[in-house]
Amino acid sequence: MRDEAAEVKDRLRASELLGKSEGDFITRTEITGKDGGIITGIDFSTRSTEELIAISGEDGGVTLSPILG
């Protein structure tokens, strides 16, 4: 005697795992800044070491350390 409920459950789980392995499901993530605000960027390539050290003291949640060498 077969348990049809268990068989359906197993087939559904197998289908779910197959879909996940094939990338059929999309996971969306929203990334926001502090308190849900926008994320701001700083162009570090044009800044001097002194400017970067000064920026690191601002309350932005990012700590910068100069690379010496």
C-alpha cells in the first residue's frame, strides 16, 4: 500500500530542489544606506591621503586606514 500524500510531498520537494539548482527562483535584495536612506559614494581615486583620513572621521559608518609603504 502506497502513501500518496507522502509521495506528493516528496515529488514537490524534489521539484523545488531542481528549480533551485537550475536558478529558476529569483531572490531580490534591497540595499539601503543608514536609516533606509540612499547610499552615497566617494571617488577615492582623486583624493589625497590627507583627505581620505579626514573623510574617515566623518560619521558614515566606514573606517579608512591609510596604506603605508
